[in-house]
Amino acid sequence: MQIQVKKFYYGDIPDSGSGSAPSAKQVNPSEEWPLWEVFIRSKQGLDHKHAGSLHAADAEMAIENARDVYTRRQEGISIWVVESKYIHASKPEESGMLYDPAEDKIYRHPTFYDLPDAVKHM
Amino acid sequence: MSAHTSNQALIDYTLHLADSSLIMAQRSSEWCGHGPVLEQDIAITNISLDLLGQARHFYQYAAGLINQSADHTLKPATEDSLAYLRDERAFKNLLLTELPKGDWAQTILKHFFFSVYQSLLYTRLQTVPDKDLAAIAAKSLKEVAYHVKWSSEWVIRLGDGTAESHQRMLTAIEELWPYTGEMFRAADYETGMVDPSTLHAGWLKEVQDVFAEATLPMSSESVYMHVGGKTGLHTENLGYMLAELQYLQRAYPGAEW
């Protein structure tokens, strides 16, 4: 037997009266808004940094959502968004092959040179 | 016009601007925690806070004017006393702002109607001789420009969306349209400030452009228009809202966080 428990906290109102999204079982994944990755430039001259991700129906809405979610405390002056499905990532199971070989090649760090005293900021 | 009555008109006008922003903010804030998706929940809460900020500027200015006048029934006034301790009949907000939040379509359409009106009004208010009102208008315009963009895009998205979202927009238009006329009918205290009737044509044009893109029909100009909010005659909705808004300060005068 399935028992459905409905629980409302003080001041909360049921979804039916709130206009919010239907409960999980009614959501059709194909109708859900796509996921977007957000990159924020915090100030002129710096690069865009990954800030997080959010759902939006289109690029315009993704930028506005990013503006509201990630820059409301003056965190940014420029926003990039890209649909998450267009990001291709390296596979975790290949990390041994990809990254481990660099471990014993410390000579790739430029630390084996004697710098003349006159050279600063190195 | 004597100095006293003109000062009273300026106070009333400032309170009218403050009240419309405050009531709009309070109504929209009901979505906080209940938005259709998390990101839009934050968006509408941000917008509510923008409007609350505008209301504060206007209330602070009105409080200063009241305190400078020789004898005023609202003296001594602060931004808080003006928001929390005035009764329903003293509120001069547009009726449109106090209507129930309805579904998302009604909230969106209300924001669209109001934001387009505000952007036209504040653009003109920037140039009035009163420096304080002009400064508040100038500062608020950037926020309002974003509200117009945000709500227009939503009107188009819902109007030109699914059969259901289109139908909900039609219902919202039917519900809200009769409350749009009040924005452009001047109350006595608006004499000498921005004449709202001169904003009407620009407002219709902007609404028409967005509705066209949203595949939504324009309503008739000859629909009966409800008025009264500007002079304190409100719908039954305002009393309930003020009861919630003002309860704490009325029950525990001067209570602070």
C-alpha cells in the first residue's frame, strides 16, 4: 500500500495554490528547461570564471537568471553562458593516462635556472 | 495656489509614488519561496527589493517635507511611520498594484503594465524642477529598465508559448486591463507634476508592440476603467495586505530586528 504524506510548514502554501512547478512525478524531463553553465568576469582585465549552473529556457533568460543569481552582490561586470551539453569534459577514468605522466617531469617547471640578481619578479 | 496647499500636493504626490512602489513590492514578495523555478524566484524577489528601495527613497523625502511643514497630521514622520502607521484610506497606490498576485501570468502582466508605465513616468520625472524627485527617478530608471525587459520577455514567452500559457495570458489581460486606465488619469495633487495623460500614447504603443510579438490581442480602450486608488478608495485587497504588512509595528510599536 502506498501512503502519500503531505506536509506543509507554517506559512507555506500548497503547490496548487502557489503557481510553482508541479511535483516531481509530473515533470516530464523532455519539457524541462536545459542546464546552462555560467561564467562571470569580476572586473575588467580578469578572465571569466566558472560561477555555477542554472536552468533557463533560452540564452537570453540564462543571462538574466545568471545576473539575478550570481551578480546581485556586485560580483560581476560581464556574463558568459553556454548550454551545459556543449561542454566536453575529460573522462575521470582516463586521468591516470592524462595527468600522471607529468608527475615525474619536474624539469618542466622553470626552476632549474640561476637567475641573475637583476631580474625581478620571477 | 498657496504655499501650504502646494506643499501638501507635493507630499501627496510623493506618497502616491511611494505607495505604488511599496504595495507592488509587498505583493510581488509573496512569490518568495514559491516561484515557478528557483532562478525566477530570485528574479522576482530582486525586483521586489528594487521597488522597496524606490519606496524608501520616496518615503524618506515625504517624511522630510512633512516634518518641515508647520502643522501636519502625519508629523513627526519617518519612512517607517509612513509605511506602517497609515490606514488604508491614506494610501494612494494604484489599484493595479494591490490586486492579488494570481498565477505567474497575472504577476508577469501586472509587472509589465506597471514597469512600462514607471519607465515613462520616471523618464519625465527626471526633468521636473523638484531636484529630489528628479534624482530618485533618475536613480530608479536603470532598475525599471531591467523590469521592463524582464517582464516583456516573459509576456512574449507566455503569450507565444503553449496553448495553456497563451490562455492564462488572455485571462490575465481580461483581469488586469480594467485597472490600467487609472495610471493615466490625474489626481488633483498631480497638477504641476508629470501629467499622466501625456504618458498614455507611449504606453499603449509599447504594450501593443510586445503584445504583437506575443500574439496577444489588445483590449478595447472603451472597457470600464476602475479608479480610486490615487485618492484612497481601494479594492478589498489592500486592507488584508496592510494587515499583514503593518501587524508587527502596530502590535509592537518601534520593534526592531
